[in-house]
Amino acid sequence: MSNIPIISIVDDDDTVRTSLDSLVRSMGYACRTFSCAEEFLACKALDLTACLISDIRMPGMNGIQLVEALQARAMRFPVIFITASVGESTEIRARELGARGYFRKPFNGEQLMAHVHDVLNRKKKAD
């Protein structure tokens, strides 16, 4: 079994998913992409996720609801939100749920991946 961390990406925008998939893999991580929160929650290997990057606004279940559902299942991997919506209350709620990052689209891919790397290193030290 590989020790390469798996980054899961949930975003309804095909372009964002494809771009992030390429970026994550170029940084040496494994990647799984999902077009909606429900698809991610139905994944049989959900517990292999080392870090989740999720959009907040999506059709159906939104990113905040996704994190609430994960917490109800006792899934405790780090979550980083990306969003095109601007709303202080949404960011506050995301942080209350324990989000480890909050990036507004368009975001700098290098900064996002540096943050992912930092979050995974802190998680590794805590484990």
C-alpha cells in the first residue's frame, strides 16, 4: 500500500476539478475528484482521504453541509474550502467547523498547495 497522501477534491466545476487534479499530482500527491458532495460521501474509500479540498457552493449538498455530514460519520481529515462566493458568515461557519483553510476563487495554486503541504505536515506530527 502506498504512503502517498490522497487529496480529495469536490467541486461541481469541471475546469476547477481538472486543474486541481493536475496541480495536486504535479506536487507528488495522489488525487481523487468528485463532482458533488453526495458522490464523495458515497465513495467506498472515503477513509483514505488525507485532506479534502471542497467548493462551498454546489448544487445539492453544499460544502458546509458536506463537512457536517463527515463529522457526523466521525471523519476527521483536514478540510480546505475554495469558493467564488464572498460572505463573511460562510467563512466564519467554515472555520467554526474546523476548516483548515479558506481560499477565494480565483486563488493562487502555489499558495493553495503550500497550505495543503503545511496542513498535511501538521497532521502527520499530530498522529
